[in-house]
Amino acid sequence: MRTDNAGFWEFHILGTHVKPKINLKRLSFYKGFGELDTHYCLYTKEHLINHFKRLKLKIESIEFIDFDRKKENLGKYRPFLNLISYFLRLFKIFENLSYPRIKIVGRK
């Protein structure tokens, strides 16, 4: 399973998935995609671990992953935003803040 990371700094500061903490008039809020939208909830690594344990699924792997640059329109500010994420990734304590996606694999 792959999902957006609720802890990713850009989602909070820039307001792509939540109401932004700062007023940025040029950015729009996440509006969804009608019936095709499956963003019911955003999860952190800890949320996913708890869900898998509750369902008695054995976690085979869990990792933070970056945007898929080939499939996603990342905009002209992406190099600057990537630089911020790069510096956060230098410190393990900020790992949850620095990756936009989480991938978890489990089995019964």
C-alpha cells in the first residue's frame, strides 16, 4: 500500500492537503477529484503500523518514498522545495517530515 504521508511538511505549510498555516494567495486548497478521489485520510508511519497490527497483518517492509517525478506534475518550485526536504533528510529525526509518501507491505 502506498499513501500520502500526513507528516510531510509541504502538505501543511503549502496547504496542498490541509488548510495552510500561512496565507499564500497563489496556492489553491486540495479540492479532490470527485468519485476517483481516494484521499479519505492521510496517515503517518505510526498510523499504518497500528492499523496493520490491529488487523493482525505482519509488516514485511515500511519505507518513506519521494514523489514519482515521471508521473506527477511537480511545478516550477520543485528544485527549491526538494532542497528543503534534502536538508531535513540529513537528520533521522526529521525523516517523517521530509518524504511525501509512505509505502507499507504486509501479509496475513
